Amino acid sequence: MFADRDLLSMQCARILAENAAEAQKRLAAFSQEQLDAAVERAADAVIARGRELAVMSWEDTDCGRWEDKLAELRFVCRCVRGALRGMRCVGPLRCDEAGNVLEIGVPRGVIAAVCPSTSPVATAVYKALLAIKSGNAIIFSLHPRAIRCMSRALDLIITAATAAGLPESTISYLDAPTREGTNELMRHPAVGLVMLTGVQGMLRDAESAAKPLICGAAGNGPAFIERTADVRQAVKDIVFSKTFDCGMAPSAEQCVVVDGVIADEVRQVFRQEGAWFMSEKEARALAGILFRTDGRPRRDMVGIEACQLALRAGFEVPADTRLLIAERQYVSDTDAYFKEMLCPVLAWYVEDDWMHACEKCIELLLFNRTGHTLVIHSRDAEVIRQFALKKPVARLLVNTPACLGGMGATTDLFPAMTLGSGVAGHGMTSDNVSPMNLVYIRRVGYGTHSADSLFHGAEDTSSAAPAASNAAGTDGSASPERLGSVLRAVIRALSDPEQN
């Protein structure tokens, strides 16, 4: 019997959303301690099959390296889980010293989650752990290129979470995903939040769902090597970062800006670390295979080793080449190398000094309005400070590999697989997303002052007092006229700086 795949996907989305809404009602009664126990069991279940899941992810997507995907999965199940321990996300969170303001964490409700093909398993596990921690039900729309590995990982989490006592349908997934089905899921009335990571083609759909949106943005992150930097360490960091999982990490460098005074030294160290500086002819040939004629990236070029990229572009490089570098002078929308490249390729710019480099970095960050991540390698505290003050960026990293520093692995930023953007205007946060982004804070304020104390003496003495007959009703209660006068006095008292 023939059935329309889109209609089936849409119907499945509705059923999953309704079931998740029922689970959400039951989750409301769970304590933070019960949720924490489920997080532990889920993370344990995944890491026990870590190698299997990493290999499966690499086989399904045909990009990156399974060893690096295993490292990402361990990062989630160890570092992210470690950061979650001790956090309070739901129920009473904190109270002020006087005991007059109480903050309560409240789950946002059912979450619709979309994950990328670049890190499908690690990102899905990360989002599932955050949802459990914050008391939210979550529904995944599986990436079409990663259905097998994502469903395997989520099945492990579902089994573990259910064994820990969480309601059925707390975690679920759309196993026949289509664009129409994903849209139906995001727009369903039961869904209270959308989490979109690394699937830029779905961004407009997610925004049109008219729901709170957390968007893990793409980026054109520059790395600036300033003249006081430890050049060898800076280059090692950049090469490691841009070759980790074949350059697919969301915060990895996309271009390097070099202080002209040390440009020759930096170039030499890059070559020693396995970088190949392409000729202009080679750079044009590579650009021709990285992107389609309409400017969209070619999926079959994502996460490919440098030597293989060169062969596909029609030129040869030494067998130990790890990174391809295209030398550029200007940022232009006609130049393919200003775009995000999810492969071991970097654009290279040289500027006369840190001030010109500062302007170049701003130009790169603003050109496609992402403002994701910027790295500076420097020992000059004042230069670092000026970059921090001026750059339109969500996160500024200092002397660290961008792919790991942005994720919070080599910095004290919250460890995360979804990193918000600082400029694009898409999504509700530029944070490294934590479970606190998945709750809203209810504040309870206890009365500490009487209304009389607020408006006493605030009345204008030149104003005529209300007539006695109008000041109170026949039953002794305040008349509407008197209540209105009191309210106006309170507002004036609160807005008068001399009385505050």
C-alpha cells in the first residue's frame, strides 16, 4: 500500500508531540535528584558503547574521523556530565540573603531538537542529557544521513532513562524524518522550545515556528597571531584545531590573520606542521569543488582529509599534508574562502599591525553576520583587552585551540556541543548552551513594605484632598476615586529618584 512519506512523517510528529506533552506533565513532579540519577545512567549507557557509536557515526556520514568522534562523545559523557553534577535547574534554586526573593527553575516544556550530520551522536547525547537535567521532554528529528547511529544512541538513552524511572516518551525521535515532518514537530502547540544545531538550511523554518529558538550558529571564526605570541604553540593549536575531525568542529578556525612582522616565521612553522600553501591556481581549483555554483557547500567535500581534497581538485601535495592554506588579501562575497569551510582548509591574511588585524577580524566576523568565535594568540594583555572590547563576537578565546576552547574543553566556558552566535540575531542566546537555557526562572517576591509607606508624603500638597464623602464608600472601604489617587501616588513615589 502506497503512503506519502511526508504525511507519515507529519503524523508521526504529531503523535510524538502529544505523547511528550503527557510525559512533561509527569516530569513536573520529579525532583532534581531524580533527574540527576537519570542523567548518570544515560551517560553510563552511552559511554559503554562509545567506540561502537563513534565508528557507526563515521560510517553513516562518511566524513571526519571516528577517533575524533569518540573523543567528542567522551567529552559529552565525562566533561559535560561533570559540569552538570551539583547544578540545580528545577525547583527552588536560590534565595536572597534577606529571604525576600526566591528563584524557582521551571522547565520550558517539550523540546524539538535538530542535530547536524557533522557530530550527530555527540550532539544528540548532549542535548538529551541537558533535557533530562532540566526536566524537559525532548523529541529529535534525526538527520537523514545519520539515522542509524542517532537512533542507536537514543535507544540506549531511552532504555537507561526509563530504567531510572522517567516517564515513557520523555525522550523520543522522528525516525522517518522529512522537512515537512520536522516543521510539523517544531510548530506543534505542545512544543515549547526548538534547539537547532548545525543545520542552517532549517533556520528559517525554525524561526517561522514562532517558538523560543536556541540556534547553534555556523561561523567564520578568525585566529589572529600577534607579534608577541608563542608562534610555535599558536601554530600547533591552530593546525590541531582545524584538523580535528577534519575541520568540522563549529568553533574551529576558518581563517588566520597574521601580524606582518612575524609573517615569515609563522609561514615556516605552518609548513613544519604539515600545512600546504596553495598557489592561486590550486586555490581556484579547490574552491571550484568545495561549493556549488549557487554558493552552497558540497556535502561530499565536508570532513575530507587535506590530501584527498587536493586530489579531488586536481593537484598533488606531500603525503604528510594535514592542512591546505589559501593566501588572500581582501574579504569579498565573490571569494569562496571567506565562507565557513567544514574541512581542513584555512584562508590566510597578513596585516601590518594589531590595529589593522583588528579591523580585518571585525570585517570577517561581520561579513556574514555570524559573530561566532574569535581566537587571539598574544602575550600582550592590552592588545587582548582591546580585542575583547571591540569584537562583535559571542566568545573570544585566548591562546587555545578554537575547536576545544569554544566547546569548553580547554577553557572554563561551559562544556557544550551547541554554541550560540553573538551577532546574527538568530536564536535566544549566544551562550555555550547549558540546562539553564532550557528553563525559565520564576521569581517569588515577598511583601516587605506597605503601600502606605510608599506613597506617604508623596502627594502634591498643592493638590486638593478628595472630599470626605468621596474618600470612602458607605461601607467604609476605599472608593474608586481614592484607590486611583493612591495608585498614582505610589507610581510617582517609585519613579521619583529623590524619594528612592
